[in-house]
Amino acid sequence: MAVADIVEQFFSRVRSGLEPDAAHDYMATRVAAHQVTAENEETVERTPQNYADHVREMMKAYGAFHLQVEEFLAVEDRVYVRWKQTGIHVGEIDGFAPTGKPVIEIASAVYRIENDKIVEYWVQIDREGIRKQLEQNAAR
């Protein structure tokens, strides 16, 4: 399967929240997840199961969110995806009580594919933008 197809299906089935447990179809047993938070890079190990749990946690916080891919590029063994996720603040997020108001996440990631599975990715999320929305929503 082409690397673009693997990531496209991963997004449409797993990352979208529609079928989190299908993560094992697209992810290697162990995946290096490089995450940038407040200018600090942290690498955590993800398994298909804990990635599925992560998606379910997002659903508890944002409800049945809408995921819109805004840019998608594939080169050799890597796929770049930029997306916009829109949900409703229905669960606690970073200490903010639910407000029932919309929250938008802007993020991007590069996925590396090996043997038809995601084996590594680098993700950046506009966490400051999310925090500002949560503060504004809480103040209203």
C-alpha cells in the first residue's frame, strides 16, 4: 500500500475518532511519537492500543469532533498532514471545566512509514491557541 494511502486511512478511520481500535491496522507495535510542547521536544512510545485510548480521551474532552485535513503531502517514506479539529468542550481540558462551547485545534504531523505501518511521527499542536480559547470560553 502507498504511504499516502496508509496515512489517509489512518486519519479517516482512527484519528477521526470513528474507529480508534483500528489503530493496529496502521501503526507498528511500537511507534516513536515526537511531540513539541512549549518549545520542548519530548518523545514518547505509542502502541496502537494506547493511541486508541488517546483518541477516546480526545472524544471525552471534545465530543464527536470534526477533523478536516487541510494539507496532505507524501514524499518517499514520509507523509505530512496539517489539520483542523473542531469539537465542543464537553470534558475537562487542562484544568478547564466543560463550557459546551466550540474549541478548534490546529495541528500538523509528519508520519514515517516502514513495512506499511506508521513507525514514527513528529507532531506540533497549537496548544497556546487552545489555551486561549479555553480561557475565553471560561470567562463568558
